Amino acid sequence: MAPRPDKPGAMARAEERAAWLVLAPSLVLFLAFTVVPVISAFIISFTEWNLFNAVNFVGFGNYVGLLHDEIFLKVLGNTGYFVLVSVPIQIAIALLCALALNRGVRGQTFFRVVYFLPVVTSTVAAALVWSWLFNSNFGLINAGLSLVGVTDLPKWMGSTKWAMPAVIIVSIWQNLGYAMVLFLAGLQNIHQEVRDAAELDGATGWDRFWTITLPLLSPTMFFVLIISIIGSFQVFELVFVMTKAGPANATNTLVYYIYQNGFQFYQMGYASAAAMILFLIVLVFTLAQYRLQDRWVHYG
């Protein structure tokens, strides 16, 4: 008598084939628009190519040139400044807003919508509106500052000192709602019984926040930190619309610098090398966070 086929094994293989069939369109798109472009950019970074002439292999020449490029070094500093200032402030404000909304304030749904609206607003449209608000001649922000007695009004986007803070303010405003919603979801997953037990033990509100709320919220904090850092390194639209990287490259960031070299100066090899450096920086920051998460992230 012939052995019976392994029905569980056959069923598992059929489910696996079905899964690959469902995933195939997404995998094809991922390969076509992510993997292949990244590999192509890596190869192009070792060449000198302006889209029109023949490709000239230069080895590590583009990378050496970048490390000796004063503008690129300034761009690195600008990007680091943007990330180091915007990310902590954005996370802190988002957490405070989430804590306030989690207390069951009246109109909680309304405030969620209000805070989240900038996230779904077109970045270009928002940047245009904020450009008018920051206008040094007729902008509402300087008008408000003058009403409270400020005489030395900032030039904002016309100043090397204030242009980057203006971009940071808009970035925080636009991305605050997303981080706040994530924090609010994390807070609502913390059982009230845990807080009540700590309160019965005599813990103050501050003690409960540091010893209960913050540790239990750390996985959400970790996720928000990762996506905020990655997003901050990729800032482009705000710089492009509000300042055009000026004045004197005061707001020029890595992505805008890549855009300039690739699509304005047609130095595709140089731009690709800068893109690879950006990729390496983001990768290092992300891996560092994953390595350090055991020290402060508490699951369960």
C-alpha cells in the first residue's frame, strides 16, 4: 500500500506559495524602486558622469573630494544641527501633549485632529504659508513680536542666524502630531491598575512618571526616536521652498546638497557619493540605537 501524502506539509507549501504570490508585486516594486537604485547609486558614486558624456571611473575621488569640500562640511554641520535640535524638542513636546490628552480632557478627539492635521498637510503648501508668516517685512510673527515690545526683530529667512531655527520650527510643527499620536497610543496601553497600585504605595505623580510611565513607554519612545532621526536627516521640501538653502548655505542640508549636485550641476557621481555618505550616517545612527536599546528600552 502506497504511503499517504503528508497533507500538513503539502498545505504548508501551498500556503507558502500563496504568500509569495501575494507578496510578489510589492517585492518587484521594492526591487525596482529601492534595491536597484541604491546599488546603481553606489556604483555611480565611483564615477564622474554628467548624464550626457561617457562615464569616467574615478574610484574614491568623489569621496575624497567631498571630505575636502568646505560646503559639504558646512552642510554636514547644518544637518547635524537640525537633527540635534529638532528631534529632542519635537519628542519632548509630543510627549507632553500626549500626557495632557491622556488625562481625559474634554474634546480629546478634536485636539487629536488639530495636532495631526499638519502631518497630512502638503509640506510645500505649509512651507509657503510659513514663509509668509516669517516674512521680515509683513509677516505675522514679527508683527506679534513687535506688539510685545521686541525691537530687534529677526530677519528670519534672510539671516544666517535665524534661517535654520525658522526651518526647525516648521519641521517640529508639522511632525509633532504623528509622534504625539504614537505616544498617546502607548500611554493608553499602560494599565491604570499599575498606576493606581503605585499611588497606593505613596508614589507622587513625578515618581509614577519616571518609574512606571516612562519605562513602559520606552518601546514607543524608541520607535519615535528612530523614525524622527531618519526623517530629520532627510529634510528637503522645507529647505527647498522656504530658503533655497540660503543665505550663504545657512540651511543647506544633505538631501538638498545631493539635489543641487545631481539635478542642478549634473554631477551625478558626486551627488551619489554624498547620498552614500548620508546612507552610512543614517545606518550608523540606527544601528547605534538598536545596540543601546537594551540599556533603556523595557518590553513587557
